[in-house]
Amino acid sequence: MLNVGIDIGGTKIAGGVVGPDGRIIDSLRVSTPSDTGALAVVVADMVSQLASRHDVHAVGVAAAGYIDRTRSVMLHSPNIDWQNEPLRAEFEARIGRPVTLENDANAAGWGEYRFGAGRGSTDMVMVTLGTGVGGAVVNDGRLLIGANGSAAELGHMRFVRGGRPCGCGQSGCLEQYASGRALQRELADIADAGGIGDRVAAHQGADGIVHGGDLALLLDEGDAGALEAVRRVATALGEACGAFQAVLDPDVFVIGGGVADLGEVLLEPTRIAYDTSLPGFGDRPTARFVTATLGNDAGLVGVADLAGLRSL
């Protein structure tokens, strides 16, 4: 049984035909149109092209934003001008077949649960560290949706009372302390302080940012300033995961997003912070920490699989 997955991003739309083993057997990539009215047309055209080459059973569409519990209406999207948009009906009208609509972080988490780093678990929490912090929760084999459809916004758990302002309108959210943007802030603070930050400062670009290649070089060389910046972000992540463990009790945390490319440099201090913040540590089972394996394909794969399951 083959399903189509479409992952709508702020700059590009990825589409693919996914097999029952999670393997992508055909794919397309197009730029996201600036005109939201044209977006459904573009998605329908992608599905039509893919379906013309394969016997497609179901179609799933993933996009960033708050989707209602019925998975029909996009209540708000941070990247595209959608507000109370009956998105599923729009896609179905254009595509001419039933469509499964899902939040992109949930779709990516489901992809990792079914075919990636979370495979074989029963309860999984995925934390995605990119520009912000995304999340997905699988509880007893089911994707956690919530009463209003907006569960698992892990990046917007209040982490520090009266902390840094967040784009969501609150302050002190986890994503202000454990994201790619937070890592850059820590690197800048360490560079400004001098001492162990001198080599970090030397690798800052004209924009004041230590870009990926330079950060990787500093970490490979064991630079104390770069390692301290990662430790601060990892500590915030680990402490938050201790709290998630107390509430959700997963058997595995899957860490995804660009920051997760740091691998064990990130995960080792994360585990230490998790251990020291976990209620009852030493007298209860603990979760494993692993990095995501599906990369940018996770959302496409996940929403295609969800579409297949929900159409049964």
C-alpha cells in the first residue's frame, strides 16, 4: 500500500510516495508560493504527478501550526497566512480524494516512532531543536493530540519564570534556552565575556554568529568556550526532559533538528542534567536518549503513514 506525504514548509514543499516500510520511492520538491490561494493548487498538482506514476491509497499533508482536534481547520500558522482556515476541505476539493492533515512536528515525530530512532518503543517523546523547539508525543502507541488538537507544544513549556521573551507572547519558554537560536545566544555571551570565549569570538562571522562549520571545528578541537555553550543548552534540555519524564514517562527521547547534529557532544550533558532533575532518580527506570535518523524526510514519511492508518 503506497501513500503520498506532503510536507509544507515556509520556503519549500516536499512531496513523496512512501511505502509500507517507510521508504520514499518517489519524490518532488517545489518552492512554497507566496500566495496562499495558490498553495492548494500547487499541492494538488504534486499529488496528481505522484499519483499518475503510482497506485496511491491515501494522501497526508503536514504543516506548521495549530490544527483543531478534528484535524480539519488550521487555527494559526507561524509561517503561512492561515487563520481559522478550513484547510483539509480546501485540499480535498483540489485533490479530489480524502486528505489527512497533521501538524508538521507531530508528523515528524510519528515518522521517527514508526520507522526511525523511536522504532520499537511504546512511549516516545521527540524534541526538535531548530530555530525554535518543537515536540511530538506518542503515548502507548498513539499520537497525543489533546482536547483542542494542540498537545505537545513542548518548546512553549514555561522553563524560567520571568525569563526571556518568546515569540509566542509569553516569557521563559524552553525554546529560549534549548534551541539553535539559544545556542547562538550562549556563544555570543561567552565570546563577549572573553577568556574561554576568545576563540569563539575569533570564529564569529560579520553577523556575529558562529556558523555550523566553525562551531563543528571548535568542538572537534575541544574548545572550552564552544563546549560550555553546548553544555548550557544541553542542561536546559535535560532538565526539561526530567519534567517531561515525570508527566509522560516515555521509554525514549528522540532529539531532532539541526542542533541534534552535534550528537554525543549534546546528548552526554543532556543525560547528566536529566538524571539530576528526574524525580526519584536511582529508584525508577529512566529513558534512553537518541538522535533522530530520518532527517528532513521525517514529516513527509510520518504524515504519509498517518494517512494510510487513518484511512483504514
